[in-house]
Amino acid sequence: MNKEKYLHKVIKYLSCSKKDKKRIYEDLSADIDEALENGESWQEIEMRFGDPKDLADELMENLEVDTKGRHKKLWIGLICGVCIVVAIGFLAYKMFIPTTILLKDSTYFNYDEVHDKAMEVIEYASNDDYEAIANIGIDEFKQDSVKEQMKETMTMMKHGAFLKISSEQYVENSTLTSKYAAASITVMYEDNAITYTLAFDENLNLSAFYMK
């Protein structure tokens, strides 16, 4: 689905006022536009945001406030309460919706280090060496079930000999609690082309690996 359909689905699952829905729609739309300007594809953004209903549930869970009994409070209490709710809502939004910048603009990650790590993963993937990929990943990658799934995926993605890398995009995604470097790399092989989407945590451990 495209951006507009995705956003309309998210809004559909929200249980809040029209005003809040409009604000959330505008915030999400602006975040997506910024990510697109920074080099992410819509497919990568959609993958990062996840299922529309899950995103809506997360937003509602973190933005929901109890409005019972507000009419009994003093106006100054109402004003302070609204300020607190807005602040909490903003923080929750920032915790779940990452901010994206070009990796070369990052003050946390070193572009060359991330690039070298990504090239290492591409080399392993091109040689169908899922064990080597698992060894440089986070602990979840070392689980037998994950390695088996990776093996099955690589077996299905028959590609032939490596020819060249046709495109590379690197960004930093950050929330209030974490940062990670993401790469989208399209590799031309003898039989077809594969786009790898990779993510590295703050210690440059591989934390996400997708092939399409």
C-alpha cells in the first residue's frame, strides 16, 4: 500500500477525537516525508513503522489519558494538565517514531565503519554464509530457528555470481531510547538483483537483515 492508504488505516484504528486524529496524521505524514527526503524508500519506512493497527495501538496506549472528572478541576489545573498530557504524548511519539537523518550527518555513528560492516554482511550473503552473518548479529541471530529461517531464505533467493553494487543508502534512525544505523543496498547478481535492508545497533551488531 502507498503512504496515503497506510496513514488512513492508522487513523481508522485510532479511538480519539477528530482533532487528535488530524494532528497525528499530520505528524506521521511529516515524519514520512522527512524520511523520504533523507533517502529512505517508502517500502523501508513502511517496514520500520510496522502494521498500521499495531502502530495505532501503540500510539493510543501512550497517548491515552483519563478525562474523567476534569470539569471539577480549577482552570489552572486544567491548563497544567493539558501541558503535561501534550508533553507525555510528544515524548511517547518520539519514543516510537524514529527520527531519520543521513548517516553522514550522524554525530554518533562513523559512516566508514558502518559501510565496512555492511559490505562484510553483503560478502557473507553473496556467499550464502548464514553462519557468518549470525555470528556478527545480536543474540537473536544465533538462535537455531533464526539461522534455519535465514538459510531457507537464502536458498530460495538464487542469485548466481556477484556482479556489482548498484545503489547504497545509509541513514541513522533514533528515538529517545536508542539509535541504530540502517542501510539499503541493491546488489546485481548474474541471475537477478537483491535489495538488502540492514540495521546495526549502537555497538554495530547486526540487528536486522532483510532480502527482497
